Amino acid sequence: MKRGKNYSGDSPGKKGHGPRSLLQALKGQRQEVAKAKIEVRRLNGRIRELEDELSRRRLQLEVLGEGSEHLPAIAESLQEGLLITDVHDVVLYMNNRMEELTGYRACELVGEKAIRLLLPSDQWETQLERNKKRVEGMVERYEIEIKRKDGNFIWLEISAAPFRNVDGKIVGTLGAHTDITLRKQLEEQLFQAQKMEGIGQLTTGIAHNFNNILMGSMGNLELALMDAPEVIKDYLQEAFDANQEAADLIKELMIFSRRTDVEKPLIDVGPIIKDVAEFCKVTFDRKIEIRLLNSADQSQVYGNVGQLKQMLLNFCINARDAVEAVANGGHAPRIELGVETACLGDEDDAKYASIPAGDYIRIYVGDNGVGMDDLTQGHIFEPFFTTKDVGEGAGLGLATVYGIVRQHNAFIEVQSHPGMGSTFEVFLPVAKERRTAPRDGSREEILGGSETILIADDEERIRDAVSSALAKYGYEVLTASDGIECMDVFQVEAKKIDLVLLDVSMPKLSGREVLQKIIEIEAGIKVVIFTGYATDEDDFGNAKAFLQKPLRLPAVLKTVRRVLDM
């Protein structure tokens, strides 16, 4: 090969006709062919889309009743929402009621996949499986929660069946939708109420057993205090006081499940509202300011401490939720509790016109939370009514408050406006008598006797403590550990027995059954009932007295003497 000669493949002076130029031209043609193929595929895809759209349009004509002028009018008059989708879940038709249920207009849903707009993604697969079975002819009814256009969720009951065209071929699904949101809410509220009832029963059982345990401890401490040397009495008294605090707590738990009236002695409201305020300061978010105002010169009423605490705590919990709802509203959250005297009846007390004139103790709980409109205020004392989310409230709090207010012959008023907070006011009638300094009941003289007393209780520690106290004061004591043994003893010693101390809950025969039987044997027998449960005294009409566990031995001794002297 000689230098200087050109072997590039193209002849000198003949550019564009050599092998290199041909290769470049061929490459350009291939690129054009590839572009053309892409365009053909795009056009084919568009053609298929148009064919599908045409099929849907034809199916829509069938759905809308081509040749049946009355079918659309019938569909629009139904109370159920009608939705027709094809086998791919694309919406073909929806009536006006379905628009109301979903919040979407027909033009927004028709042509779109229903599941993508109405259901959370975790339910898509399940719904598509349902649609596949519909092609096989399956008819079903089911409940489902959908998301409306406005973001709210509602529950629907759907009756779904295959939708067929004029040739009888299954081409989609016809669903009739009924709004069952209210029913679902009522079911949930009923469940919550049943749950609360179950908690109440559980509380009662725990309280009964705990009272029996406390009675064994408190009874022996009281026996020890009777004869203890002065050097250890203070220690025993401290131990007894601790037990008494536990007993008071159990008594408050019992109020939760009590269905009968409770004792309402003369009490001072001031310490009660102070205790609730202190409790809220400890348990609520520290950002919430708790204010306590007491301007009453005297605040004595006839009331039940446990119930009034429960009422105030319900108010405070609602106030806490109200201020937390506007925690970022630009002002510090605040709850105010107060007690003051109120004399109603003046002409300027128009807002309290529904309350009879008189002297009252006004206790109130106010907040600077979200407040309530008039519609909400009209329902707040109804059982199961709640503005809280499911699981956050059973709607029984203020209904319980209303019951407590009525039991105390009191009156309740609500002052509230949206965005301006709420104030709940309770007017308790002022007690006519004034309390004097309390006497130390433990130092009162207790009178004994020589009568014979039968004690029937399945708890050995209670039998032992009460027996020892009675024997110490001169009584002759017989004991029984269950209902059958009580009847056996009574049948033998009926003429000798002067009084029966009878527990309500015993094995083999209950206290109620034993009472009926011993009355049949000895109609004039005197019976004192004691129990750790909430008991309707009307069920024990022949009993002379009732004692609530845990029993205080001085109270037992005094009651025994009083009943024997009747």
C-alpha cells in the first residue's frame, strides 16, 4: 500500500455516494421507522380507548333505559342511592340520591373508578374481588364505610347484584346504597353503654370483696383500740384512718353502679370543690390554669359527697376537652371552679326564671374553650349524646350529672356560645340547719346487752370481728357461714334468738332467701342487713336496718342496741 492514497470508501469528487453515507442514511430511516411505530401504538391505544368509551356510552344508554322512558324517573325517585359500574368498577350511572350520599356530582364520578374516589386504598382489593364474583352471578348485601367528597366518612349498606345488558350478559354491578351511619352510631353507643354497665358490675364485685378485706382489718383495729394502752393508740388510729380512706374510696366507686338513692347528710360544699380543683391541677395538662374561687360565707347543703365530686369532675373533664380543642387559639387555656351563695327571686334574675325563688349555694365550672351552639345545648343532657369521636366518650357523663342534680333537688343552668367557652351552674338548696362542731363518735358511750344475736356471713374475718365486739358488750353470739347453716341454726334456736345480722351475699342461700324463710318461721324476728353491694332497701322490706360494708364496729353496736330496743 502506497502512502497518499485515499481508502475512505468514497471516490474523490463524489461525496454522499459512498458506503459511509449509505450507512448514515439507513440509520436515519430506522429512527423514523421507530418513531412511526410509537405513533402507531399510541394511535392504537387511543382507538381502544375510544372503543371502550363507545361501549360504555352504549351501556349507559341501556342503563338509562333506551326504549323505557319511565326508568330514569323511577331511579331518581328512590330513597336509596343507585350506582352502576362496569366489570372494571368504572361508574356508568348514579342517581340523585347517590350524589347526596357521596357529595360528588354525577359528572364527577361517571367514567371514573368508584373505589379510587370512595374507598381507602386498603379496601380496593377486597372490593375488586367482590366485583369479580359479581361477573359469576353473585348477589350479596354488605356494609362499608366510604369517604365523601368533603372528607367525612359515612356507613352504607349495599345490596349488590349483577347488572345485565339487553342480551342478558353480565356487564357490571348494580348497587342500592342505604345510609346506615346513624344506626352504626347507635350500635356503638349501645356497645359503650353495655361496656359501662359491665364495668359497673365489675366495680361492684371488686368493691364487695375489697370491703370484706377492709372489714377484717378495720374491725380488728377497732377491737385493739378499745383496750390498747395509750402508748400505741396513736399508731393504731393512724392505721385505722388509712383503712378508712380506702373505705371512702370504695364507697365512691359504689356510687358509679348504684341504682338507688344515696344518703345525703349535711355537708360543706367548699372542701368538695377544693378537692376536685386540686385533683385537676395534678392530673390535667399543666398548661391549663385551674382557678378556684370561694366567696360563700357558708356552703352547707344536704348532699352526697361522692356524687357531687363525680358531678364536678365530669364538668371539669368536659372543660379540659373544650380548652384543649382551642389550645392554639391565641389565649391561655383556663378552667374556673367556684362556690357562692345566691338568693334568687329578684326581677333582675331573668335568666334564672325557671328556678324557684329561694336561697341557694351556687357552684359552677367555667372554661374559655370552644363553647357550644344552641342546638348542641339542647341535647347535652340526653343519654348517649356526645360531640366527641367514637371511643372518646360514651355520652353518659352529663346524663349522669343531670341525674345527680335531680337527686339533690337542685337545678342546673348552662351558659355557652361558640368560641366563647361554657359555664355550668348548679344551684343546691341551702341547708336550713347549721352544722356544729362534729363530735368524736368513737368516744360516745356504747350500750351493751345480754340478748342473743345470730351473725350470718360467709367471711370469717367479719364474723370474728363482729362476734368479738358483741361478746365484749355482753351479748350472746351465734354464727353461720352460709345461708343453709343460718337456717339450720335458726330453726333450732328460733325462740332464743333476738336479732339476726344477715349478709346479702352468701353461698347456698342468699340473704334475701334467708330473710324470707326466717320470717315464715318467726314473723316478729328483728333483722339487720349488711352488704358490700349497692342494695335496694325495698327488696328487704322486713329488715329493721341496713349497714354498709366495711362495717364500723361502733356503728354495729349502736344499730344492734337501737333495733333491739324498738
